[in-house]
Amino acid sequence: MDAVVDALAPHLTRPCLVVGKSTVPVGTAARLADRLVALAPAAGTVDLAWNPEFLREGHAVADTLAPDRIVVGVRTDVAEKVLREVYADILEQGTPFLVTDLPTAELVKVAANAFLATKISFINAMAEVCDATGADVMTLSRALGHDARIGPRFLNAGVGFGGGCLPKDVRAFRARASEVGGDGAAALLAQVDAINLRARDRVLDMARGALGGGLAGRRIAVLGAAFKPDTDDVRDSPALDIASRAARAGAEVSVYDPMAAEAGGTARPELEFSPSLEVAVTGADLVMLLTEWEEFRAADPHRLAVLVRAPRLVDGRNALDHQEWAAAGWSVRAPGRVPLAGEPGLDEPEAVRADGRPSAAASLSPMSEPEGGTVHGRHRTTNP
């Protein structure tokens, strides 16, 4: 940012407004504003505002044309007036326009990302408790989501968050909070990050448990390489991280992603990428769903069961209908869920914990379905 300001400042020869949009540590904008005034020929007639973007990857155009809010951090009324003119068409649609100071505008973006990350790590922490007690994290998530104060979004337990924003922003915000004396925020974000990384460990442990304790020499089909569906972005992808760790542990890993194979192969050249879902799962001892693409949600478990060596599934995103897959003969494991056994005769216990040890819920019959509701493991959602 300093280099950009240094390059821009000599060209500012008349009154103007410079607007920053990047995600930056709080305090950056005020420092850059002073730097512009010091370096620009127009000096004190140069103003700086901060206008953070809230674009979701894969939805950037829609989020630009119809944002859910516009936040501007300004020092002068002139800056506010100019920005209202810039966004006039959008403001006519009723979009909220929040005017604040520079540090608050900077904090809005990092705080939003930190909160979303915290929500994801919270439900993954609850999944750990569910695994230890035999509770069902999906039923728990639905119950929490009905509370209007909480809402259902970002409450899906799984392998955790990745990508180019949330992990980086959480760590940068944690460091900056520590620098300015926000020790509570720094400690909270440290736990958010730790829980997120632990979610990957736990899914890999589930794979070991499903295969009897070891990965070496076993063929694993990994479904997904992108950090989320509908993108080819593999930056800090939990799917690729888990696939690579399985390969380093001696597994023969075959990865399939409908969009991110090229990017994944560049990022992780040690992995084998398959051209189709069917090729990836053929001969697999274990299938791991790690990115929740619609193609995987819609896959026919009966058709895939005839292609694998053994019908074992680790649903790292809690994205599939476990009852449907178990009925097709698959043993199914997922974070925060009681494992389901498929057809008799599989070479593992009917129910095991994520670490491979017998579950406290193993004596229950997760396949029985009571009248008047849908079973999720041993949990039922009653139909009205």
C-alpha cells in the first residue's frame, strides 16, 4: 500500500479524493492519508476515504450491482458527498449507506470475515462434542438456525473454511488486535484458527478409522479440490490439504473436481487428478467428499457402489443424505454424526468414533425409522 501511495502521490496536482477498498489492518488508512498529504503536490487538498468491498467469490458482479450495504470511512463532508454521487443509482434501490470514520470502516471488513469464521469454527467445535457424546450436529445446527438471533447460515460442520480471505484475514486481524492491546480478540481468533485446522485433522482421522487405522497402500478417492464449490480457487483449500496429507501417509489418492483440476494440479503436482467422478472412485477403498459440488450431491450411491473396492464414505462436508447412502450399502462417517453401517459384512464395526474406537452409540440402531419423521443417525425431525 505504501508503494502504491508513493507512486500515485506525485500525480495528484489538484484537489481530489482517493478511495481505498482493500482489506487492511486498522490504522492503515489514517497513515496513508497523512502520507498522501505529505507527498502530493496538491498537499492538503488531497483527501482519502475507505470504502471496503464485501464481494463473495463467484458472486462479485451481483454483489457489486446489488450490495447489502455500502460502508464509507471519511474525514470530510466533501468525501461523503462525492461517494454518495458515485453510488447514487445503487442508493436509489434502498441500499443502506453507512458513513463512519477511517478505522471503523477498516474494522467492518475484517470483523465481518472474523465473525463468519468464528461461526464456522463454533459449529465444528460443537461437532467435536457431538462425536464424543453421540449427539447429531446437523440436528443441532438446524435447531440453532431457527433462532432468529443466530440464523442458519455458516453453521454446517465439516472440514472448515479455506480460500484466500478468511484464513488470511483471521490471522492478520489476530496479529493486529494483539499489537493494539486487544488481547481478548486475539485469543478468540487464535482459537477460531486452531479449531478450523483441527477440523481437517479430524476428517483425516475419520479416514484412518474407516480403513482400520492406516492409510498406507489404500486407494482413496477425494471428491473436490477447490476450497468451495462453483470456483476453481484452491488457495488454502481444506480438500487439497487433506488429500496431500493422505498421499504423504502412503495412500494412493485420486482427486476429482469439476472445475479446479488444473489449478489443483499446479498447486499440488504430487497428486493424481482424475477426469471424472467415475474414474476417481473406481477401485477406491474409501471415498472422501471434501468440496460440496452439486455433482457430488446428485451422485447415485448405488451406481458408485459397484465401482469402488469397498463402499466406505467420509462426508467431510455433511452434504449428502447419509440414510440414502447407507441404504445403498455404504458405511458413512462425517463430523459430528453417528456413523452409519451399510450392508452387513463390511470389514469395520457397525459404528465407530472418528478416532476408530467403538462409539457410545454403537448399540443403537441408526437405520430404524420411526413413524412420523425423518431419521438423522438416531435423531428424528418430526413432520408437522
